[in-house]
Amino acid sequence: MLRFSGNSTWKGQPVVARIKVSLSGKDDVTGVRFDRMMQASYDVRGTRGRNRFVWGPQAGAITKRVNTVVDFRNDEARDVLVFRNTTPKNPVVHMQRFRVRNFGSNDIIRLKNLGITVRQRDLRRMGDGRFMIPGVDPSKMVVMNILN
């Protein structure tokens, strides 16, 4: 697993940085973990195999303009997105504008901050063709498309 780790200096600082990670499947790297990082956005693209994307207890996205894109790729393998931000008063404050693409029937989203595990059958269609996660504000996280 590829691990990105920041430090505590982001506290009180403006959040403008963006991270783009595209896994190729070489060197047996099939996952990404973000720790102690607040970014304006992430652009994370997985491999055609199993992928695991983890946002740790002190990681997240704070933005009003740019989407964080997590692309599971069009495959049959199980991909997992885990979001663990542990902000006590508002558990979704650091989960802003997450967009999940290519969500398959084997894929899982685990929102540890809300105690929710989501599979394809749990999603609800919105009027604009996107899919919402029950119990999660669509401005925080939404699934753009699902695979059959």
C-alpha cells in the first residue's frame, strides 16, 4: 500500500493543495492510504485488480469548488474505499465533494465516521443520474455511475 502522510502543520492553514495518484498495478501496489492530510482535492485512480483507498483519522478534503474523484476502474475485482475521519462534532466536515466512479457490484464503501457500509444494492438513484448513499448528504459523497 502506498502511504501519504502529512504533519500537524496544516492546522489553521489554508487548504489549496491537490493530489493526483494513478496506480498502474506494477510493483504490487494496489492501495493508497492518506494520513494527517487535508487537501482541496484528491484524484485517485485504481488498477484493474483489487484496490483499497483509505483516508485515515486525520485526513480529508475541504473544498467548495473542486471534486475529489475516486475511480475504481471497470473491473470485477473488489475495491474498497474507507473513510475514517474522526472529527467529534461533525463527522462529515472533512468529507466534501467526494465522487466515486465505476462502482461495481463487488465494491464497498466504508464510512467509519458514520458507521455505514455501502454496497451497490444500498445506493439510491437521484434525479440527475447519480446515486446517493442513504444517510449521507449528496454534497459530501455521491456515486457517479455503477457497473452492472
